[in-house]
Amino acid sequence: MSNINEANVPEKELLDAGYRKYSGKEMDIYYNQQICEHAGNCVRGNPDVFEVGRRPWIIADNGETKSNERVLNSCPTGALKYIKKETA
């Protein structure tokens, strides 16, 4: 694990805090329903990655990493986090 938005938090801490992991090739996205205020920045920011009616509703690989980072960093509550994977 190399990067996480806002803080360098280990995956275990995110999972222990109630975040659910959505795995991708270049990044994993974590979502915590308990703190989400449904502002909609994610869905409006990239509906290919974030689609509420779909299961799973987050598919990290449906967007480019930089675009995903921009959208994830716009989450006002911190309900969305990410960890970028090391690339060789």
C-alpha cells in the first residue's frame, strides 16, 4: 500500500472502522456507509465508478486512477477513502 487520501491509514484500520473494500487493479476504494451523508459528489463525479443501483455499487477499474482520486478527495465526510497499489 502506498497512498491513501487524507491520512496514511493502514487497510486494517479502515476495515476495523467499518469501511468496506472495493478492489481494483491500481487502487482499492473503501466506503463507510455509517458516516456517508449522501452528498452525491461521487455519483456525480464519476457515474461509471459509482452507481447506486448496481451491485457492487463501486467498481474502481471503471475509472482512471487520477480521476478516481479527484472524486474520492471531494467526499465531504470522509466516507470514501482509497489506497493506491504499488506499481512495478
